[in-house]
Amino acid sequence: MPHSVHPVRSAGWHVIDEIDVVGLVSDHAALDQLCDRLEQHADQLPQPPSPREGEALRADLRVALGRHVVREERLFARLFAASRGQPLCHALLDHVTARHSACLAQAEDIVAALNPEAGARLCPEAFGYMLRGFFQGFRQAMAFEELTLLTLGDERLTPAARAMLTQRLAASCG
């Protein structure tokens, strides 16, 4: 592929090593545990989470997810700013951003449903559907983000960074 067309060898090209991806991998592992907790609650319906666990879930959905989105968007902007104009990069990063927006909106719906002061309660079937839609979609979004980094990082990824992403992807899909 000619140098000027190669998606990873544009201006600002630099190596992506494990220090660049460890935050994303760590966030994804923690958020996967949050998805596991939500899945356990979905499996236990119609029994709602305890007030203490409901509060913890609401806090984790607000804080951890919001913090992750900000960190990840900064990471992708820093790593791929020079490639953003290329169609593949543009399409993948736009899709990541769209998934972030969708996940944040779904998380806010769950936070509202877990609020004991909300007055109205969702029926267990609707709440279970809401939880399953969120954690399944969010797990897919995290896998897509990892695949995006592997694809756009291509030759820029060190073997250690590639291994870290590949192991995380294998663990989440297995």
C-alpha cells in the first residue's frame, strides 16, 4: 500500500504500546464485572436488588461508565487524530461514539428504574429486558472498541499491546 494511503502511517504516527492500552483494558475488565452484576440481577428477577446494591449499581453506572467514555474518547482522539479523515478510521470512530451515546442513555434508564424514589416500578419482565439489552449491547460495544483499536492500530501496536488487547477480547468473548 502506498505510504500516503496507509491508514497507520500518516502524520503523527507513533507506536502504541501497552501503557497506551492498559487503561482501556482495565476499564473494560471492570465494566465487564458490572455487566456480570447486572446479569445476576436480571437472573434473580422478580426479586429486586437490595437498596444497598441498587445504590451501588446506580453509582457504578453513572461514575464508572461516564469516566470510561471520557477516557476512551480522549485515547482514540490522541491515537488517531491524524487518521481521522480516512474513511475507515472515521467510520469506526463514529460508530464507537454512537455506541457510547446509546450505552450512556440506556444506563440512565437503568439508573432511573433502580431509583427507589421513582414512584413507578417497571414490571420485572420489562426491567429484565432492559438489563439484558444493556449488558449484551455494552459487552458488544467493548468488543467493538477493542477490535477498532486492533484494526486502526495495526502495525503501530507493539506485540505486548496487541497481546493485551487480544487476550482481553478472547476473555470477553469466551
